[in-house]
Amino acid sequence: KQEVTQIPAALSVPEGENLVLNCSFTDSAIYNLQWFRQDPGKGLTSLLLIQSSQREQTSGRLNASLDKSSGRSTLYIAASQPGDSATYLCAVRHEYNFNKFYFGSGTKLNVKP
Amino acid sequence: GAGVSQSPRYKVAKRGQDVALRCDPISGHVSLFWYQQALGQGPEFLTYFQNEAQLDKSGLPSDRFFAERPEGSVSTLKIQRTQQEDSAVYLCASQDPRRNSPLHFGNGTRLTVT
């Protein structure tokens, strides 16, 4: 079974810092990888989706990279702001069983003003 | 609607009661997923629908859990004889027919079984 791990579990940084969140997965047979943001008491909001054939995707201050062969993805957040405070989760979609998305437990980010 | 809508937002049930959780997906989204999220954890897959067909229910934890989507849009997740271990947030997600389209989640239903 695919195992998805996110490190660190929690991160606290001062406003303005650039930061990197990590996601690793054990089975490289993935169709795509998606990064989500979850605010307290809310559902998940999709941030970036990277297809298995891509190396990275960018949206505003966010950049996600994917190294499928090594089972790793990173989410880079530039010039962090207090509004970025949330839990960030990654999910991989199985290459053959499209019904299956496997989620990590998330990184809880706190950006201090 | 503009997004995935779930109701109720909160549900408190006494142990042994039956509950029904509703999900109204984005119009036109044929794929619908139910997930269970425990505190501090990522969502765990429960079941998947394509239109009205339930194609995968391998994640349902017991036969007390039942899901349906009779007309291919609104879905209901029913839990019979609730137990304390059923306490969690239940998330619904929908996706449009393109496989590389993102999942869209509702805000979830927080179920507390006392």
C-alpha cells in the first residue's frame, strides 16, 4: 500500500521567510500529485497539481516540484505571510487505480507576524 | 452551486443512533468520493462513485457504513448504530471527468458520537 509521509509535522516561521515543505511516497507508480491547504474546521483547497510527467508547477508564491523516481515532492512558499498559516497536505493518485488518492498527515504551518 | 456542499456541518449522535450525511457535488462532476479524517491525520478513502455507480467501497470500515448516489448527483453517507470510534470529520470531494483535474472538497461534517 502507498505510504505518504510529510515532514515536518509542524513548522513555525517569522513572516517573510521562504520555506519548504516535504512530501515523500513509497510507491512511484503515481498518476499525479496534488498539494492542498486546509484551514481549521474547513475542507481541503487544491493549490497545485503536478502530473507524473512534470517536474514542477508554479502558482503565485507557490512552487511545487516532483521527483517521481525518488518518491519526493516539495512545496516551496516564497515570502511567507500570516495568511499562509494552515495545514498543508499532499496526496498522490495511483497510476492504475484512479479511484485511489493517498494523503499524508500534513504539515501545520504557523507564520508569525 | 459554486462548490461542494455538505450538511450538516456538525452532528452529535448518541452511541447506537443512525446518522445520515449529505453531499451535494459541483454540477457536472461525475466522480464523487467520501473520506474520513481523524484529528491530526490526512483523509482516508471510504468510497467512490462514478455517476450513480458505486465503483469502490473498499474503504468502508464496516457494514454499518453505507453510501448511495441514486441519481448521480447528491450522495448520502449513512452510518448505522454509531460507535465512538466513528467520531471524525467526513469529507466529500468531487472531480470533473478529466483525470488530471483537481479534487474539490466540501467543508465536511464533524461527527461526534457520545
